[in-house]
Amino acid sequence: MATLTTMKYTFDYLLKLGLCILWVLPASAAHAGDAELYLQAKQAYQTKNLLALSDASETLKQHRSPLLPYLQYWQMILTMDQVTLSQVQGYLQENNETLLAQRVRELWLKRLGKTQTWDQFAEMRAQMPVYYTMSDPVNQCYQVQAEIALDEPAAYDDGKVLLASGKELPADCQGMLEALQQVGILDERLLVRLYRDALFNNKVSLAKSLAKRSVNADIALIKQIDEAAQSPALTLKKSNQIDRSVYGKGVLLYALQRQARADTQLAQTSYQKVSPLLNPEEKQLALAALAFEAARKHEADANKWFAKVDAGILNNEQWEWYARSALRQEDWTLLLKVINTMPAQLAEDATWRYWKARALKVKGQEPEANAILAKLSQERHFYGWLAAEDLGPVAGEPMATYQPLDEEVKQFSRQMTIKRIEALFEAEARYEARLEWQYLIEGLDDSSRLVAAQYAMRKGWFDLAVLAADKTSRTHNFELRYPTPYREYLQKASRARDIDEAWVYGIIRQESRFMHYAKSMVGAGGLMQVMPATAKWIAKKLGWSSYHDGLLHDIESNVNLGTYYMRYTLDTFNGQEAMATAAYNAGPSRARKWAATTPLEGAIYAETIPFGETRGYVKKVLANAHMYAPRLGLPVVTLKKRLGTVPARAMADVALTVSANTAEDE
């Protein structure tokens, strides 16, 4: 039960709010475990029941529970208007250098921002680690506003970066926008560019917010933006009624881009109609948008459209699709030209360093190509493995490896943060546990991250072990980075389906990081993240008469369902692993659609998948499988062989039709 002092404080607080609600934890709760108390306290917080929350805090304080800081944090959220600086400082002193300490700082920063106490805001912000990114967008706006008020040189760059990020800006960010305009950072030229970028990225609310800050935009424009979002064809049909300001013509560009996403040919016709209304810069922006959408659809005319665009108009995403379009057509001369012309920072990405080397090889410039590949081959990712295979048996810099000592792992486990993560897992607060873990490992060096990974492995926290081991940059441990849990299930299912076990591990590592309880935002569940509808279809094929969705989180059942679908996708595409992997993520129809009219190198197929998520997925899964084969004692297959050659679309059409007919027959 709560102490008299606590009850009086809470009751007084409730009276101030005009509330007379008394609710106490049941008598049995006093003897409940900390995990149960945590869950009860969380419910009290969510229902804004301060008395119950205070009572649970008092009990956990007596238990010296590592979960107590969460309850104190929730109390601060609910009573922030009454919290004093000394209380905040006391909390920070007790929980220094933890994730929760940064969250409390964010709470206080928000209060300081609202009162525009900028000197204290800057002081509190400086106490945060450099690797911590504030989660609250309002505080990000306040930070820029503080820098402007304190005349700090970083204000200009930080303001532009925040605006260029394309994030939706809450109402509390209007003060920052006002400040940026007053000091001339957000001038009309930048405002127009950001407005266009927001529309291009379909950030309609942000675009409208920016437009309202210009004297050159009117109320009618806001309605036109909404109309273009709902019906681009209607907007283009009524193009003569659109305002002739840069903001009005920005709506036309937005409508063209949206129409091109659905039908590039129709959008090209629309462009011819509206181009007389556009100035030279706007025409260039329209052409860039059309070229971008044509490239994503793998249309042959994309490069012709790109060729009409001035290099300075293209954004990074458009540059990348210009390069992918050249790659898709295996125009190595154009690809080399595009990579050499794109912004230097973008060209330094591993993707374009690899494809530049490949283009140089085709052009007969072996020494230059090998110099790029040699450096790239020392990097531990998809392109690093490909580069190493392109070089062949060339001696490179040996990788540094590290095996944590038992004493290091024991010492690591004694941290209060680890005790709290353990307690969070006990309370099944896995999301919070993962966030705490991510924050913890962010501040560690390579060897300490491997100690963390070893500890997580021993606890059976396979996802956290992978997360820590994956973060190392120079010193590695591939046993920790590529763990092999649940092998008895995976090996049995792989053999039963006659599929590569390394590929199965590659899928699971990417899908769930071995969390059998994982559930995606779209409802996929379990180790292999099988969708409920797909699982029911497979269960019927397997003759499971008592299937229910709960089986998605049963390890053996989930593996049986997932490997069945892997076999299905592999059969659908005649054993082509890259296409089967794409199909596992995005569906067989899309995987087939992304094939070319002629046979295509698997690496090029993967690189030119239009969906960014699936593009990354295919690369990561096959790179995982490449690393798992030796870990599992299986024959080593080169990554290039795994990628293979994707057959022409006509062949893929036949395979998909046969597979669909077979499924119907069954």
C-alpha cells in the first residue's frame, strides 16, 4: 500500500486537476513479482492513474528493482508541469548514461523549449552523448531555435539539415520556421525547394505547412495540393486553372510525378500538354521525375529522359536510379559516366564503388578496377564478398577477430542496465529491452560489443547478440554475428524440403533475427515471418486439420510452414535463388515482373529491384547464406553462384503459370 505521504501528495495533485479518483492495487499485488508490478504500473500510467503508479513505485523502491526508473519516468511524464529541476537532476544522477536518462532530458528540454529558456536548453542538450539522436521532432526543432537565439554557427547547417530531412513538422515547430525565416536561412528560394521536395516525397502535410509561410501562396493552393494527391489526372486536366506561381506549378509537377508512378506513357503525354506553362527549371524537374519513374519500371526510355536533364537538378535517389537504369541495360560506358558525375558522397557508397569497378573491368581498365575491389573486399557486407570473389585468391589485410573471455562476460552482466534488460524480458517488455540494448551497445567499442554479443548469446537473446556483433567495424566474431540456434528444426525441415539449410538460416536471420515471438506490423509472425493467410494455405496443403494462428509462434510449426513456402518459390522459379528470395519477401508475381526481357546477371537483378526493402532484403539474405554455409559445415557456394542468372521474363512467366496451375490443381 502507498505511504501516507505518497497518498497525500497524489491526492492533492488529483484535486488540483479537478479529479477525485481513488484506486489502489489489490492486496495481492504487494506480494507480486517485480515483473507483474511493472505491468500493473504500466497500465496505471496508460490510464493516467497516478495513485496506482506511485504505489507501485514505492514497492519497487523497497525491492531495489532495476525497473523502478521506468515507473519514475512515467510519473515525470504525467506530472511534468510540477516537476522541478532538482528532481530531474536527482533522477539523472541516479540513472546517468542510461537510455532513460536521455528520455528524461528530452522531457525537460521540451519544457525548456516551450518557455524559450535557450541557455538552459543548450546546457542540457550538451549533456547528451553525441551518438544519441533525439526522438522527439519538437525537440529537434527547439534545438535549431536555441542555436539561432544563441547565435551559434551550427544553426545554419542544422536548420537546413532538419528541413531537408523531409520530416513532418509538428505545430510546435512553427517557431523554428519563423526564426529561420527571420535570420534569412529559410529564404524564398529554399522554401520553394523544400516545398517541391516534400511533394515529390508525398509529404503533403509538410508541403502545405511550408507553402503557408510564403506570401506567394494562397488558400486555394492548399485545396489544389489535396486534389493532386487524390486525382493527379484531374489536376493535369485542369492545368490552365492552376495558379501560375512557383507553388501552383509545383502542384502540376506533383501531379505529373504521381501519374508517372502509375503510367509513365500517360504522364509523358500530360507533360507535353503542360510544359508550355513551366519555366526551364520546372521542365527539368518534370523530366527528372518522369525519368526516375521510368527507371523504376525498367523502361528502356528512362536513360533518354535522364539524358535531357541537367545534372544539378537530380537528387540522390534520381542519381541512383539513373545508374541502375544504365546497369539494367548493361550500358557500362553510361554507368561509368553516371557514377563519375553523381555527388562524390553518393559515389563513395559501397554500391557504386563496386559497380564502378565492374564497369572499369569491362572497359579494360583492370588496374583501376582492382584497386577499388581490393579496398572493398576488406568490408564485411554483400559488395565486400562480391569484390573478394572478383579479385580471386588475392591476399588482403587479415581480419581482426576477438573471442570474449568468461570474466569479461561476467563483468558485463553486473551492469545495472543489464539487470534492467533482464527484468524487462521477464516482464515481456521486449521492445523496451531492445531499445535499452541498442543504446548500450552504441557507446561500446568493437571488443566490448562482442562481449555484449557473447552475453546475449548465453541468455538466448539471439536477436540482441546479432545486433551487437553486427555493429563491429574492424574487429569481428562471425560465430556471434551468424548464430545457428534451433538447428535440429532447421536441418530436419531443410532436408525434408530439399533446400539449402544455409539459405534457410539466411532468411531467418533477416526476417526475425531468431525471435520466435516476432510479429511484423503487417501481421507476419514467428521465426520465418509467415503471413497468417499464407500459413493457412500451406497448412491446408500439409493436411493440418487443427491449424490456428498461434502455431506461427511455435518454432517447429513455423519452420515447417516457412520452408514449405521457400520450396514453393524455388520451384516457381526453377531453382533461381535470387528470384525465390525476392518472392519470399514481395510475392512471386512481383519477382517475375522484375525479370528482364533477356537473361540477366543475378547481381544486376537484385540491384534493380524497385522496392528498396526487397532490394536490400535479397542482398542481405544471400550474403547471409554465403556466410552460413561454412558455419554449418556445408559445401561453400560463391555469392555469385547463388545470385546466378535470372532467366528472361518469358521463361519466368511460364514457370509462374505452371506453378499457379499446380497450386490450383492441388
